[in-house]
Amino acid sequence: MVLPPPSSRIHTIRVGEGTYIGDTQHGVPHGQGLLIIGNETWEGEFETGRLAKGTYTNKRGTTEYGTFDRDGQLTGTGFRCNKKGESYNGNFENGVSNGDGVSKDANGDTTHEGQWLDGEPVTKVFFFFSNRVHP
């Protein structure tokens, strides 16, 4: 865990059942900070009380890094790694792998590289007819 650099704006405040250490604006997390609630942590750039870009680790030990939407879901390019060491690096939409991405098993071996749709790898089947390729 990396704490924010010293600053006159650094505050320690209660946020619900947790504690936030970092920059604030109007009494809410805003800027660089660290929020800890039970076994969950949010660290990075906060905007008006929510993590906008940084790292989130949930109760199950899954860590996510990237940009988060207003609902706290990964969006755009990001990275997710679970407690077993299985990972996905690529595009997310609403917290789910969508678009280009690479998944790896706990040994670091690639399990799928390419397109993803709604959290599932996309595989293409090609049919060959008369010297033409049809997806």
C-alpha cells in the first residue's frame, strides 16, 4: 500500500464504515487517496467521493486496476487478477471484459488472446466454400 505524499490537503476522514486517508474537497475524497472498508481497499485518484482511476481490491482478494465509472465498474483498458493468480488484461465495459484482451492462468500461460464479449472469449468459426471465406 502506498500512502499519498504529504500535503496540507491530506486528511483522515470516516467514510461509512471505513477510513479514507488523502486529498479531500468539501469534506469528501477528491484527489490522491486510500480508502479502506473492512477487507476492501480503493487507492488512486478520487473524484467527488469515488475512485476514478487506480486500484481496487475486493473481499475475495481480486485486484482491479484501471479507470472506474460512476458505478465503480472498470471501463476502458484495465487489469484484473484474482487470488489464484488468474488474470485478464484488456478492455472492459461495465466491469466485464469486452473487446481486445488477454487472459492468463496462474502459471502465466495465455488461455485466450483476442476478442471478448460480455466476459466470455469470442471464438470465430470459418466456413470455406468455393475459394471464399465466410465467417
